Amino acid sequence: MVIPNKIKRGDTIGVIAPSNPIIDENIEEIEKAKKIIESIGFKVKYSTNLFANTNKYSATAEEKANDINEMFADKEVKMIWCAKGGENSNSVFDYINYDIIRQNPKIICGYSDITSLTNIITEKTGLITFSGTNFKTIATDETDYSLKEALKRFISRKFRIRYTRR
């Protein structure tokens, strides 16, 4: 079991879209979420293919996996936040470089379809991953509760981990 380092204000948070594409109103939501995160003291770095829609339903599996691999390899990025859920994040599994993730453990967070991605990362690397608000949801939630709860866990590490061996 590998527990990623906590983050602190001033750190860079990488944003990826391993599931559905970021199109239409999602672009504005991502930009608004970026402003919110930057206003509380973090830097935001978008993945190369964050706004790609190569297949007309998402970026290709290779493009999405390249973004995952690059964000884990990027020493500047201290946390990876998935932009949104959807479907088909499982298409990236064969293209992920799990050695890069093992060598560069960091927080990765998201939910919905993202759960399949975080589960395979945990299974293949032992990295503890997080189910929590997606990046765009920071801008679309009616309150800031989910953002505050996520940051509480990622900055101050106020969480418990229960691990059950199979």
C-alpha cells in the first residue's frame, strides 16, 4: 500500500479527462473550477489532451493514457484531478505505464466512471487513490462542501484508510 504525499498551497494540480470529453459548457465549467482552485493558492496545469475529442465521443485511449502517464511523470504536478466522469475510462488500461505511477505516486481523485481507473491503478501499483468530487464539479456544486472536504483530506490528511487483505 502506497499513500501519496499530501499537497500544500502553491503546489500544481494536474487536470486530466480520462472519461468523457470536455466540450460545450464543460469548457466554461473547467475554466471556472481552475479560477476557484487558483484563488485558494494552487497552480493548475491542464493535460495535453484535456480538450481533445478525436473520436467525437472522447479523446483516443492512447491520448488519455498519455495524459495520465505524463501527469504522473511530471515532477511539478503534485496531484491529479480528473475533470469529469462519463464512460470508457477503461479503454486506457492497456496504455497506462504503471511503472511511472509506482515511481511517482501522487494523489489522483475523481468519481463515477473514474472509479474503474482509480481501481486499476490501485490494483496494479498499490497506490491509494481517491473517490471524490471531479474537477469540474468544483464549479457546478451548489455549495463548496465537496471542495472543502476534498482539500481537508489532501492538505491536512484527515482521513482513515482501511485495508482488507483478500
